Amino acid sequence: MNEFIITFRECLEAALIVGIMYTVLDKNGHHSLKRTLWISVLASVISSAILGRVLYELLEESGAHFKEFLERVFHVRYCGFADVCDLFG
């Protein structure tokens, strides 16, 4: 259930960001860039699905040690990203 809540929250956040970008493009008259925005959204969804499938297969084939290692790598990466956002945001 926790994974669902986190995924749902991240999807809502992404939708909010795309909506804001769409509104800015619309209000500033950059109508030709709307197509680029939607192509970027589609590319993000496809790449996320592919990466998720690859990681799922890797985790299914590997042992508990590799799972632990990947969790730590992603945790450190997220903490670094959050720190940079806090620093510049």
C-alpha cells in the first residue's frame, strides 16, 4: 500500500508540473512548443516503464544483498537530489 501512495503522490506532482508548464506556454503564446511538451511527457513515461521493468527483472534474479545495495544507492541519490533542491529552491 505504501508504494501505491508514493506512486500516486508522484504522479499527481508530475501532472501539476506539466499543467503549469502547459499554462505558461499557452499564456506566453508558445503554442508550437506544446507538441514538444507532450512528446517529452510520452518519452518520460516510456523510459520510466522500461527502467522499472529492467530494475524489476534485476531484483527478481538477484539476491537480498543486491536489493539492499540498490535501495541504498537510490536512497543516497534521492537525498542528494533533495539537498540540491533545498539549497537552490
